[in-house]
Amino acid sequence: MSTVLGSQIKDPTESGGAAARPLRATFPIDPTLLLAVVGLVACSLVTLSAATRDDIPGDPNYYVYRQAGFAIVGLVLCLIISRFDYSRLRELKYGLYGFMIGSILLVLALGGATRGSKRWIDFPFFRFQPSELGKLLLVLAVSAFVVDRIRRLQDRDTTARVMLMALVPSVLVMLQPDLGSAIVYVVIALAILFVAGTSWKHFAALFALFAISLTLVLVAAPAVGVHLLKPYQTDRLTAFLNPSDNPADQGYQQNQSRIAIGSGQKSGRPHPTQTTLNFLPEHHTDFIFAVVGERYGFAGAALVLSLYALLIWRGLRILTMAKNLYGALIAGGIVAMLLWQVFVNVGMTIGIMPITGVPLPLMSYGGSSVLVTFLSVGVLQSIYVQGRRAAKGRGRGLVFG
């Protein structure tokens, strides 16, 4: 005998009048999430326009136009991805993971060297950084692996394998060297395990192992003459504790960043000397938040952080709307990836975190970072769309025989 459930239940995600329905049917995406992303891109373009007008002689809008181009391409990719069912990616986990490892190895073999680092593959009009794309690919692959082993989630073997999946690319990225991205890989794995419901005992063991490893790398190994990190990396990891000890060397970047942010006060400085006189290094990439603080003051910084809060909130909301565990794990991994990068980047500009070269998503100049962030948002939008469709199916009634 057939029973119809929920035939009179209205979909809670449906709102607005008839005029809004055609638009929602054509672009069934989360408008609030899109608003946060577009707002951050707009803030990036305005900040780059003020900070880089004298960087390229004869071309004051060089960085602005390129960043806008990256954003337009990224937005198109985001909308395309939102139309596909993310669940199909679960079947491609081994291919995605293999492509991630292969692309990172390709950089080590063929990548161009800049300032002693090999992080990019040079194309005619674009420098591709595989470690950025690897963050998203790791989220997709590890989430699929956890779903496949969900019945054995509380086994130590599962936790160990997930962390190994993250540590392999993390170590390869560290060889480039890119310590910031390497740490993001580990954070992604931890976040996915947390969302999946891994035992707190496993996390306690992992954090204890991390503390021991950090002690060995920074203290024990150098004491016996073994240096696992390059000298400048060690300096960056330790200089933030006492940036004034050597203000002309290790502490220079953070000191200049803190001066820039402090001088902006409430509403900013119309003539930001730290930026325009090039006292602030990497003002269009790693330290762009310091430019916001100096040029637009507390008001500008608060606006940018509010947009990030909106982005993270919508990501967490989408996590709860996911139609299956795979979607929830992907959303959790992407949110953790973005939140960690924002926390580290903003933290290093105000002196509470070490300088690790992590870009500020959608704000820092860079094609790879912008495109990968838009791809990640596109996956979140796909989870949102599929979740709403599943909610509609439940709300309109399912027939059980």
C-alpha cells in the first residue's frame, strides 16, 4: 500500500514572490554566499588600485586588470560547477589525489624558481601554482575516503591513513618550499576528521605528536646540526614572538605591517606612506590586509572581516544542508581551508601569527589563489543546490510502496 508523505508541507527554503522564482530557477545558488565573494573581490580591486598604481611604471592598473580577469574567469567556473552534482566526484577520488601529487611533483621537476622557491609552472599569460589547487583536490579525495570507511571511523588505522594522505603532499609542498600551504593540507585533514566525528582521543594523540615533532624540528634537530627547515623559515616561525629583537631583519615585515595598520586608525589615511613608499613588503599579496588597515582604517578592515564572517557562516550553513555525508565533509574541509588562511594571514599582519606566506583568499593578488577559491565556492554552491533539491523532494512528498 502506498503512502504519500509531506504533500502539504511547504519547502522552507522557498521564499520570495513569483517574480523571484524565474531567477532562482535559472541560478539556483546561495545569493548570500555569492554576495560575500563578490564583495571581497570588489574590496581587493579597490585596495590593489590604491596600493599598486606606482608598482609598474606606465601601467598603474596592471594588477587591478589582471585580478579582475582572474575573478571573472573564476566566477564563470564557479557558476558552471554549481550546476553539477558534486557526488559524482566521489568516484574520482583516486584520480583527483593522483593528479594532485603528480602536479606537485611536476613543479619540483620543471617549475620556475623565484627567490629560491619552486612553486609555479609558467604559462604564457599565467603562473599556475599546483599547491593551491591541491588544497581543494585534497578536500575532495579525503572526504571520499572517509565516507568509504565511515563504519571504521573510530579505528586508529582510519585516522592514520587520512593523516598520511595529507602528509604526503604536505611534505612535497614543503620541499618547494611552501610551509604555509603545507600546514593548510594538515588542517584540512583534521577538519574533515572532526566533521566526520572522529574520537577526541585520536585528536589528542595527533596534537601530542605535533608538539613533539615541532620540538624536534625547531629545537632538538638544530641543536645537533640538522636543519630540517631553511634558515629564513625558522626565523619567520620564531620572529613573531619578539619582532623588535631584530627589527631590520627577521622582524621587519611584521613591524612595518603593524605600523601600517596602527597608523590607519578609524577611517584610514588618504596618503598611506607605508604602502606608497614601499616600506611595507609584498603589499599586493601576503600583506594586503595591512594595506586595507592603513588606507581605510578600522572601518575598512571591519568591512573585509565582516565579509569573511559572512562567507564562513554560509559555508557552515551549507554544511548542515548537505544531502549526504560526502557533501558535509567537503563543506567542512573547504570552510576550514578558507578560515585557516584568513586567520593566519590576518594574524601575521597584526603580529600574533608567524609569517608563512599564506594568501588572503580573494583579497591577495594571484591567479591560482583566486581561481581555486572560486572553484571551492562553486563546490559549496553545488552542495547548496543539491541540498535544496533534496529538501524539495522530501517536502513535496515521497511515495513508499
